[in-house]
Amino acid sequence: MTRIRALVIAEAANPEWVSVPLVGWSHANALREVADVHVVTQVRNREAFQRAGWVEGRDFTSLDTEYVARGMWHVGEVLRGGTGRGWTTVQALSVPSYYAFEAALLRQFAGALRRGEYDLIHRITPLSPTSPSILASPRLRSRVPFVVGPLNGGVPWPRQFDGARRAEREWLSYVRGAYRALPGHRTMLRHSNALIVGSRDTLAQIPARYHARCVYVPENGIDPSRFDASPEVLPARPLRVAFVGRLVPYKGADMLIEALAPAVRRGDVVIDILGDGPEMEKLQRMRSELGVVDGVNLPGWIPHAELKSILARAAMFVFPSIREFGGGAVLEAMACGLVPMVIDYGGPAELVTSETGYLIPMGSRADIVDRLRRGVDDVLAEPPEALRERSRRARARVLESFTWQAKARQTLAIYEWVLGQRTKPDFGTPLW
């Protein structure tokens, strides 16, 4: 069969960065194996694309909208106080920049779309459902089918953690629903041929009348070549536990230290907290006050390429984030054979099963600390073979369903459905 020709929008896409840019890059790059793809990205990503061997004009096009994006970024830094918090503010301020990006894309590709040079348009990033698209309008895109997603976001703040919400400077989250009035939002829902949703929370935000065009595919994936390590055969004691993430209030690294401090003092557990952020000083102070300096390592930010070797030393990945949209770090840890323990809420809860890890019920801060402590104590009481079996299942689950190659195949099935070549795919909600 003739390969599908896709104009892929990945405004944020960069193989040298992490978070959303790495998702955008990885997804777009994997799609090149199953379709004829031309990627449109922001000019800030141009040099990284070229270092990865892509040729501008042939493989990708970069659009310079820094005249808007730079100003919005500076405004955001002022409003966030340089703390790295206030994600909702970042999203709100990114909307004008993205409008400018799509307008530039239309100017450059209108002719090619009219001439039928592409079978469909697929917007991968932005991932947030609060970022509308003017391209969804059939009048503007010359009726070329339009696919958007994975859309992910909107996990409600747990009522028990309103203090963390304020500490994160999430003032706009109280009026988040105002995004529905943005130009292009209703158009995107009404005229997209397929809406790829990355979580059940996002699906719940989309009006039921559009669910027939929704397909569930989690946003995150892993590159097996980056995370192909299996954990070393470790003795039963000490159990090595890893955490990876920004050190901000909602990620819960402080709860991890408090919960496992007794086990660390007994010599049963060692913790590696890999990351940096505004909570670093608080965590350093906590480990001193709790007497666990020697058993809680805080090395700071670790380059993504070096994470694999550090994770390979651990047996468990304990990640008590109370409001996580995706959970890419959880998948990366599972790919390395670590057994995850996560809060049964938000994105990670859709990646981890009872056979591959441990789900901790949501509750108050005190509840979570107690449940983490008892959960790890239960693991310590089990024979090592039980943890090794969960490790095997965790790694197998990721390699089967959560590689970027698997996501590219899932996305291709959606393309074929949109183009009338097959029935609507259903991968499960979630992917059990």
C-alpha cells in the first residue's frame, strides 16, 4: 500500500530536552518509520534536529515565531517568580505563541495543502487540551483531514492538597475552565477527524457528543535503546529505591523521605532522589533532621542520557506525585526493570497494574506517608523472588505497549481509520 503522507505539527519537539519536547520529538521521529512524514517545528529546535541528521526542507520545516514566544516566556518567568512553578500560567501564556505558530504554518503550507500534497495533518504538540487549534477549521486547511493529540492534562487537584496547589503558584487552575472560551477550542473539537486522548481525565473533559472521534493512547513512551538496562542482582538488604523528577511540592519527594526514614535508619533501604528544583533545600534539611543523610542521596539534576546507569542500581521506583498527567519517568523506570509504587491517581495509575507494581490509594499527606511506609515494609517482608517477578512483568509491559514504535503503529491505525481504510481502533481505556 502507498504510505500515508502526513504533515506533522510538533511545535515543541527536541531530542536533547526532556518532558513535552522529548515527547514531541520521539513521537514524530517514530512516525517516520510507518508514514511519509514532514514535521513542522519551532525555530528553537532547528539545530537539535540538524544534529540528529534531519535535513531542513526535506524532513522538517522550522518556523520563527520568537517575536511572540520570547516575550511570552519573559512574562511567564516574572509571574512565576523564577521558581519553576505555576505550570497553568505557562500554558495560558503559550496560547498566543501557538496562534502565531499556526498562522505562520498556514502561510507556508496553504498551497501544498490545496494541491493535495498531504493526506492528513496531525498536531502532536502542544499536548494540553487547553491549547486550541485554528487549523482544525476545514476552510483553512483545505479540508485535509485533521488529527490532534495525544491531548493530556486537566487532572483535578486532590482536595487534600490545596496547600500544595497554592505552593505551586497554580492560581489560574481555579479558573482553568475559561480555556473553553478561547478562539479555536470549539472548532478543534467539532472539526477534528480524530481526537487522540492521553488519559481518562482528559477524555472526561471532552463533551460526550465528540467521544465517537476519540481514541485513547497514553502520551508517553520510551526508547528501548535509552532504557535497556535490567537491574543488577541485588541482595535483599538494603533495598534501593529511586525517584526521578522536578523537586516541586506536588511530586512528593518529601513524603518519600518521611515515609521511608525508619527503614533507612534500620539499614533496610537506600533512596536515590534524582532531580533538582525549589524543594532541594527543604529535602536536604529533612534528611538531616530525620537522621538519614547517609541513606538518602540528593545528587541534583542528572543528564537524561545518564539516568539509565543510575536507575539500574535500584530495585524499586517510588513516585508519590499527587497530580501527574503522564508519567514518562515511571515508564522509563519500568523499562529498566524497576518495580513502580505510585499513587492511584492521574497518569501513572493508568500505566501500572497490580501485576507490575503497587498502587497507593490517594488520601491526606499523613495517609500517603503511612501507606508508602507500610507498602515498602510489605515488600521488604516478601521473598526477593516476588519483586523480581514484578520487575520482569513491568519491563515486558513497557516493551510490548509503550515503546515509541508501538505508539507509531497505534497512530498509523488512527490515520487509516480517518482515511477510511479500516474500522476505528480500540486499544483499551486504559491499556491493560
